[in-house]
Amino acid sequence: SDLMKFPLVIRESDSGTRSVLEENLERNGFSLPSRKKTVEVGGTHALVQAVREGLGFSFVSSFHVHDLFELNIEDLPEIKRKFYLLYRSDSLLDRKVDEFIRFVIDFFKADTGV
């Protein structure tokens, strides 16, 4: 593929996003290319900027795809990532904050059928 002529732009080695990408690629029989064919950056903004400047291609959440070309790869399954809502359970929450937390929990319960 012509795309493979370009380096893969990836997050730094201790990035949670990179770990999720590597795990999903490995689970599906793929792996990251050698270090000679990768450009490592710190942060999603830097990753998107590197692709925008023509340094290579990357994997990124659709949330960050605006004016870049998006390629849907049929053989690569959708990559999912868990996020956690953190708050101190021992502190009194403002009523609006409490309502927001309940909204988020209900929203994701409905989406996952939990």
C-alpha cells in the first residue's frame, strides 16, 4: 500500500492510548512497525499536527478528525477504550455536579445495556 511508504506517527511509549492501540493490533495479528518506520510524539495534539504537516499517518479517535483524511480499514476491527469518571466519594457534591454524574452513568448504561 502507498500508505506504508510513510512513517506511522504514534504516541509516547507510556501513553494509555498507545497501549490500547498496541493491544488491539496484536489481538488481531498486527503489530507496530519497527522504530525506523515510526515517529513518536507526546500527546494527541502533537500527533494530529505531525500528520497535518505530512510526517506520516496515524490512528486517532474520530473526535480528533476534522480536516484530515479519514480512512476506514475494513480488516481492522473498531478499537474501543474504557474511560472512568473520577470523583471523591467522601466529599459533598454540588447538586448540578451530582446530576451530571448521574446523567453520565445513565447515558453509558443505556448505551451498553448494563
